[in-house]
Amino acid sequence: MNQERTGHQSAHMPEAGGVRTKVEIDNERVRVIRFHFEPHAKIPMHDAPDLVSVALSDGHLRLTLPDGTTRDYHYTAGDADWAPAQSHAGENMASASLEFIAVQLKR
């Protein structure tokens, strides 16, 4: 079940310019999404479920939490990371595209 999207249009993916997503798998247990952020693209505040991400490119992603706190993540292609459910906005801080796979866990 592949669905290509420009922006973010499902429950966990708000619309954003310069961000493309492709749902690779969506079933009762997981949603696997391929994210592509153009240079300096931003995604607005949204609720994200528990997830595992795998970087497909090198990159620098900044997450902004509802209280204004920021967290910077520097990725090398192949890096894997865990993130608990949270609300955040995101921004590709680099002059190059950022691409990663997010495996969102469902309960």
C-alpha cells in the first residue's frame, strides 16, 4: 500500500511546504513513512507517535517543542534513532535535502 504525498495530510502528518512523504506500509501495528525535506524546509507543530527513524542521508534536523525548547539532531546516513511520542515542529537546518524513514508504532 504505497501512497505518495506532498506535504503531510494524515493524522500524524501536518501539511508543510518542501516536505514530501510516501507511506510505504500502513497496517494495524505500524505505519512506515519515507520523509524527504528540501533544504531548510519546515513542518509545523504536530503530534508524533512513538517511532524509530533511520536516516537515508546525512543531515541536521531541529525539533522545536511546544514550550519553545529546541533539540538538534545531526545524522549520518544509516543512523537509527528512537523517539517517544511527542508534539514538535521540525526544520531541516542544512543546505542539502534530508531523507529518512520513520516507523511509527501503533497501540
